[in-house]
Amino acid sequence: MEPIELIKIRMEDFEYKSIDLANEYGDKGTISKVLNYKQALSLTMIRKFSKLLHIPAEALIAEYELK
């Protein structure tokens, strides 16, 4: 499964919105771009979202295609 889909599933599981991820990462615009496949996850995002959403970092480093 693609990293972004994993993030979206875990967001649903925890009832998080994109603003919750932005509060963790610090930039709502970047979160929107990432969730819409317009920007790749950064290493910092992978670390923070892995911890926040309880997703192994290994699952978030998989390659996926941007739109």
C-alpha cells in the first residue's frame, strides 16, 4: 500500500484531520500538497507521522507517484 493511503487510513482510525498533521509538522499548505500527491513526504514528515500515526517508518519510505 502507498504511504499516502496508509496515512489517510490511520488519520481515519484516529479521527485526525489534515490540521492535526499540520499541528505536528507545522505547515498546513505542505500537508495539503502531500495528501493530494503534489509533494513527496520529507524525512522529517516520515519521522513525525510514523510516531503520530503509529505507522512503521519503513512503510512510509516506499516510493509512490506524484500527480
